[in-house]
Amino acid sequence: MRMFDDPGFTAAPYNHFLERLEAQDRPVVAALHGMVLGGGLELALACHFRVARHGTSLGLPEVKLGLIPGSLGTQRLPRLVGGEFALDLCSSGRMITAALANEKGLVDSLADGAPRTFGLAAAQALLAAGKPLRRTSALDVVPAAVEVINKAEAAAFKKPGWPQLAAIVRCARAAQDLTYDEGKAVEAAEFAGLVHSPSSKALRHLFFAEREAVKIPGLPRDIEIRPVKKVGIVGAGTMGAGIAINFLNAGIGTVVVETDGDALQRGLEMIRKTLEANIAKSRISPEKVAERLQLVRGALNYSALADCDLVIEAVFENLALKQQVCSELGRVAKPGAIIATNTSTLDVDFLAAATGRPADVIGMHFFSPANIMRLLEVVRGAATSPEVLATVIKLAATIGKVPVVSGVCYGFIGNRMAEVYMRETEFLILEGAEPVQIDAAVESLGFAMGPCRMLDMAGIDVGAKTVIEYDKAGGLPPDASYRSLVRKLFTLGRHGVKVRAGYYKYEGRTPVADPEVGAIAESLAAQHGITRRKEVSREEITERLLFPLINEGFKILEEGIAFRAGDIDVVWVAGFGFPDFKGGPMWWAEAVGLEFIAERMAHYAATLGNAHGYWTPAKLLSQRASSTAGLSVGRRDHQVFVG
Ligand code: NAI
């Protein structure tokens, strides 16, 4: 896939080869097994017969990379499976089983055994039958209904950052309305328009960044992985219940421990209801849900954790409580068991010390809802053993998560960067901007949700308590106005969506601007001597929210908290709704221009005052801004575990 980065790349030579293959006068059989994706499937489409081994997965995932299938896939696929199913496969990029592919006509037969053997057998059968060769490009398309195409077009319109969706619809139209040769030309033009586009480059960057993120510099390849057959979870609240579901879905026995019977019942109910909700959505059968529920057990005593291979604590975000829980876990967990904390912000090294066996301790920071969000920040403590780190990275894949390794610091990668983002959100509101204006500015860039809606959903209480704990630990700047709004909203009981009041008021789950929040902001501004303005521009909002966030990313790189800029991008896209077609904050920063970002930081330092170093650029940002090297040189390659 790296070949797409070549500015002179064109699909023409490969497509020419596929045409010649299809034009052969002797049977060409594709014997398929494993994963048959993208260009590999397009090769199979050019053959005269396709036979797949049971268990083969097939798909055209190009859409996820900002592309369309550009090697005649958009034109050949509808000729085999019909316009509607082809449009579905191209637009979703999803993989299908060999059985479904066979049912839909994408593969001609299914087989078992060695591909060479069943492939040759299929070729011999074709020769023996003596029938004319079936060339895909010569077949007629069973067209998709107009409504189906219109619906796909409307969906594409709603995702302007993904121009490949509209391109796929245009190719689908061409496949059914034009001749094969005309359709081919449409596909070629669409592909050429996308392959060098910023959105495709950004999506491809993320694709590689996710794969790179699991590589830990200095970790020996043959490192011993500890078996994880049974997992314990302490605290069955929002996170604990969600975390448990991940393991149940992976078929791993799980025990959840709570303080009292009611809390335990609530947690187990939450697990049951969440799994059962998937039956209604036809994602899972009732039998499978029953099977998974058999794997979970509740307990009120820590001794139930004694035979677990991994125990994750997910109790309230309170240092003293977590310290006590970790000390207890150090005592009850069996030798060799991994002890993990799901803390969002607290010091993992401090908690590790409390267990008395810090080499076994690691942070596993799940994101809410923990059974859905793909991101897992894996926090390596100063003493975390390489085996523990390697085991957790591998386990992440087992439970379908994207792991990113972070060092220990307040908030790790994601929440540390989110802190400066929320700082500016609140200062802007005190200065006169409205939550709706701030959210709209960020959402116009493609963010899933602006900061005010995000915190209302996560819970103002959750956010405020974190700030309060950080204050207790001496982490806040000596600035009484700092995050004063979230603390005020918290004391007023405006805890967010769940109580229908936070930065917004809520009609059902719909946020509505609330003048009361304006009045609270006005009074806080007066209290802290902050001048209010009538006009705050969209440009100022996006710059003030995102440039300090990027700056914090540079500090994180500089300090070695993240291994690579790409890791930070994965965290923000998979965990915080940063638009994937912008590649994540560090990738986007290069597109915006590091020099420009540094200039604007200096501008805000001059106009707002650089209280507490809010606008001081990271050394690495300043260096990169003044060189032409960009971030790629800044990507670090630490030797964390050598030998
Ligand atoms: P929660 O309040 O929903 O659940 C905490 C649970 O822990 C409660 O059910 C409580 O009864 C139980 N608990 C308290 N002390 C206990 C003890 N000694 N032994 C056993 N159980 C005990 O809290 P939530 O939101 O699930 O958060 C838990 C942890 O996850 C916190 O560290 C939080 O920072 C972290 N986190 C939270 C996220 C969120 O969005 N809510 C996101 C990521 C991490």
C-alpha cells in the first residue's frame, strides 16, 4: 500500500495485467484462502472461475483508506453479484465469509484442503466441461434499484470528509448505466482524483499508525507471553461492567467484585442488558448471549480473584481508595498475575508501589462505553515488566482493541491533551463564547462531537472530580479561574445529560442552549476579572482549542510519554472523535503548518497574556517549526526494554 504514496502512482499497469489475464483463451482459476482483500480480490474477479476454501474472508476495504477499488473492482463486482450488493460491499468495506460470497455469486464454489489441489481440480473440471470461458467484464449487471443508489448518495453527502463514498456511488451508476469500457474510464478518473487527496493520505497514515502502535521498541520478539484465561474486575460500575463484556465476548471467564450486593446486582444487570440489546439489533443469537453470560460470576470478596491471571481495578477515581484496593490486590492475586488499573489520570507508579509487586502492574485505560470504544491506552509504569506489557498488547488484539502505549503522566496521552482543550473551552465561555458556538466550530472540522457536548455526555461530575483530585495532588496552575466553570456546574448539580443540565439543558437527549450557563459564566468572569466580549470568531475558537492540544502532543513526544506522533493520532481518532480524514492532531498539524501554529501561539501569548505558560510552545514544536524536517524526524524510537 506504500506504493500509493508515490506521486507518480497509477493503477494502469496492474489493470492492464488484469485485462490480459481475463482475455486468456485457457481457463484461469482463482483458488482462494485466508484473506482475499482489495487488489487480491480484484485479481480474483478477473479470473474465469473462483473457488474458495471454507473460512476464507473476502472484501474490498479501500473505502476505509480514502479510496475506491481502483483495479476494476467497481465495474466487475456488480457484474457478478448485482449492483445492490456490490454497492454495499464497496461502500462499507466490510468482509464477508466464503459461504456468503458463494451464495451471492462472488465465488463459484467452495472447497476444503490445499488451494493448489482444489484449484487444479476446478481447472480440470472446466476443461472437461468444454464450456466457453465466463469473463466477468462481459456479463450484464443486475442493477441496484434507484432508491438504493439514492440512499447511498444521501449517506455520502452526510460524510463530506469521505469523498470516496460519493465516488463509489458514481462508479456504481456507471457500472449499470454505461458500457464496461466507459465504466472503466469513470473508475480510473475517480481513483486518480482520490489517491493523492489529503483525506486518503490521512486515512492511510492512520492505517499504518495503528499497526505501528503495537510495536514496542526494544521488546524482544520471543518475549514470554503470560496466559490470560481468567480475568477479575474490581468495581462493576459504568467502566467495570463495560470492561467485563469485552472479555465475555472473547470467551474469557470473568469474575466481578463489588462492595455490596446491590452494586453487584446492578453491575451484573448492566452486563446482561448490554449483551441482550445486541440480540434485538441482530448482532448475536440468544444462545450466544446465554453462553457468554455463563462465563461471568459476581463476588463480594477479593478472595474470588485468587485464581485470576489478570485483575483490573475500576473503582472510583480516588487515589486513597485505589491505593487501598491495589494493596489488597497485591496480596490476593496469585504469583505471576497481572494487576491493571483503569485510572484515567492517577499516578500508575504510585498505585504499582501500593501492590508491593510493581513489575506486575500496568495501566489499562479503557474508554467509555468500554465494550464499544476501540482504544485502549496501555500505561507502562517505571517498573512494569516487558512480559506484562507484551501480554497486555496481545490481549488487546484478542478483545478487539487498538492498544497505544503511554508513559506515566497526568492523564496519559489522551486526557492530558484533553485537559488543555477543556481549559481553553472554559476560558472562551468565560470570555463570552457560547457552548453551542464552540461545539459548532469544532464539529465543522469533522469532530464527532464538540467539547461541551462531550463532557455533558461523559458527566460534568466525572470531569469536575478529576480536576478536584488533580488540584489536591498539586497539579493545577495557581489560577483560581482555571476550570472554574466545570467546578461551578458540578456544585450546582448540573452533571450533564443524565440530569438534563450541564453546559446545555436537555430536551430528551437533545442539547439546547441555556441562558443560565451564560449567566454563570458572566458571574465567574466578573469574579476572576476576565473581560467579556460580544464576538468570538470561529477561527479563534478552533485555534485556541486545537493549537494548545497539538502543543501538548509535542510535549508528550519530547518527554517520551508517547513513542511516536502516530500513536497520539490513533489515541485522538479512536478515543476522542478527532476526524479520521484529518489523520489525527499531529498529522493535521503538519498540514496546517507547524510554523503557522507556533506563530499563532505567540499571537495568543501576546494578546491574552501568557499566564502560567499556557501559550509557551514545546521545545520540539519550536524546533520543528523552524526547520523543514517536520514531525517525521521527531518520531522517537526509544529503546525502552533493551535485551
Ligand atoms: P462508577 O462510579 O460507575 O463505578 C465505580 C464502581 O466501583 C462502583 O460500582 C463502586 O461500587 C465500585 N467500588 C468502589 N469501591 C470499591 C471497592 N473497594 N471494591 C469493589 N468495588 C468498589 O465509576 P466509573 O465511571 O466506572 O469509573 C471507574 C474508573 O474508571 C475510574 O478510575 C475512572 O476514572 C475510570 N474511567 C472512567 C471513564 C468514564 O467515562 N466513566 C473512562 C475511562 C476510565
